[in-house]
Amino acid sequence: MRLKFFFQLTIVCILFLNCKKTKTDAETIPSHIPLNASQKRVVDLAHLFSKVESDSLAYKIIQYETQTTNQIAILTINSLPKNTNIQKFGTEVGENWGIGTKEKDNGLLITISNHDRSIAISTGIGTEQTISDYECNVIIDSIMIPQFRTNNYYKGVDKALDSLILLWD
């Protein structure tokens, strides 16, 4: 009887020690990166868009992705984490969210921080071969910022998407 109990206890201990805990998204993604488990194309945490506007932007992005496999996402936040540059933050979010295919690294993330009044367009390495940082800055300065000054965030982002899609094609 004792031998049977000892044997069962040994098996349970071996099984317990060999079990590995799998990490959830919350455990693998740094705490300052917003979660996007459902892989939404527009994550509007700063509430800059109406539901209709957000859906319209997402629809445009999905249509483009279906045609090209290039992936775009938009993130709005209230403010950046302390001591964080928006470009670096956007790149980190894009990598954690997995924007772009692994083979092509063809992703692009538009990040808008409302309180900080900062905008960045972060591109994957594959995207950089077609859309330069200079071109992204021109789009931000000449299209997005003038619209944002009049609180027309949707129009600024919508026109920026049109310009980015033209450059990407």
C-alpha cells in the first residue's frame, strides 16, 4: 500500500515539475503597451473618433490590406508613458502587436498622443523601403497637423491614410 502511494506521489511530483506555465498577453507585453488582443485596426483610447469614423478608418485599412497584405493600424492614447518618445513608443507597440507580415515586415502604425500633442508614423523595415521617414514627416506636417489644429482628427487621419496608400502602391 505504501509503495503504491509513494509511486503515485512521485508521478504527480514529476508531472507538476514538468508543467510549464504559459504566459498570457498581459504577462508578455510590457505594461505601458496597450493590449490589442482582438487585433483591431483602430484602437482609439483617447476617444478622438466617433464610432462611425473609427469604423470608416478600419474599413479603409482592411480593404487595403485585403488587396496588398500591407498592414496598417491606428492608435490614439491620452498621453505617453514618462520619458518616452512617440516614435520609439509607436515602434514598440507595432512590434508587440505584430503589425505587418513576418516575411515582409510590411506594417505601419499611426500613433497619436492627445495630451502630448505628438504624432508618429512608425514603419516596419519592409515598409521603410517604400515609405521613408521623411515622407511620413511630410504627411504629418502638411496633412495631419493642419486638420488636428481644428480638432478634425478623423479628416487628418483619413487624408493621411490616402497619402500613405498612394506612396505604398
